[in-house]
Amino acid sequence: MRNRSVFLSVTSLLLASSMGFATAADARPWAVDAKQSSISFSGQHVGKTFKGSFTIWQANIDFDPARPEAAKVAVSIDLASAKTGDAMYDKTLPSADWFDIAKARQAKFVATKITKTGSNDYVADGQLTLRGKSVPVKLPFTLDIAGNTATMTGRMTVKRTAWGIGSGSDAKGDWVSLDIPVQVKVVATAK
């Protein structure tokens, strides 16, 4: 799948293991529209803003906004698909000190809980696994549904060193910001 699909993947994984007592029959399956969906990231490198996205990912989503505790979401992101449009960054990201794709090419997100916080606002708690390390994260998101089409938008900030990303060359954030905003937009159709 393409860039826009990556954000959905993260969201999907967050929802995947919501409330272990729920069954798949309690949730509604959704098909992601890859052309309208995205997972992107940004940050600062020596004072200059960079932006990137993932172009390959997969997601399985079962989610009913009335029963977020029944959600099932599984997301896998190909870290080698990260693109920034800058040749130096694109060459550096797959390296051992950054994404280390030779050892762990896939990032995975699995939801542990989805909480409704407003009329169309939610927070997905889950585990994001990168470089073989799982770290708990929270993704606040808004979900708008019109007919059979749902649009999810979310944003969270992750500290890259929590997964050891860039710890060998820039553990203190002297060159690259420690905090990396991640933006997710997912457009999906009910199956």
C-alpha cells in the first residue's frame, strides 16, 4: 500500500487488541482507501524541518465507533519504504543506527485499548514495535463517518530514542530532534 495507508496501519494496530474480551463479531470490518490515506512523520535536522511518509504497509481493521472495546486492528509497516524526498535522509533512515531494516524491517502496532473521549474523538492505546523493541504509545484521533465511508485523523509525538533510533550518532538530539510528530489520516469503506 502507499503512503497514506501507513497512517491507517498505525491506527489499525492500535485498535487491534482492544479489550481482550471483545469478539470479532462485535466489530465492523473496513477496507482502507490507500490513495486517500497516509502515515507521515516530521522533525528537525540542524534547524531544518523534514517530512516523510511510508509507502508500503498493511492493515486489517474491524471497528464499530459505538463499541470501541470490540475493535480488532493489525498494522504492519515496511520501514524500508520511508521516503522524505531528500537523498541523504532516505539513505540514512534504513541504516543500523536508525531504522536498522537489516534486523527488523517491519514496524508493528497493536492496540490494547480504545477509549471514546468525545462525540467523534477517541484515544488508542497500544504497543508500537520498532527495531525489535515494543513501547506503549497513545494516539488521539477523530473519526468522522458519512454513510459507509470513515475518515480518521490522528497525531502523536514519539521520542525516537525510546526505540534506540539514532542513539549511536545523536542520542542527545544535537542534530535531529528527539521528538518526532507522526500524523495519520485514514479513509476507509465499510465492507
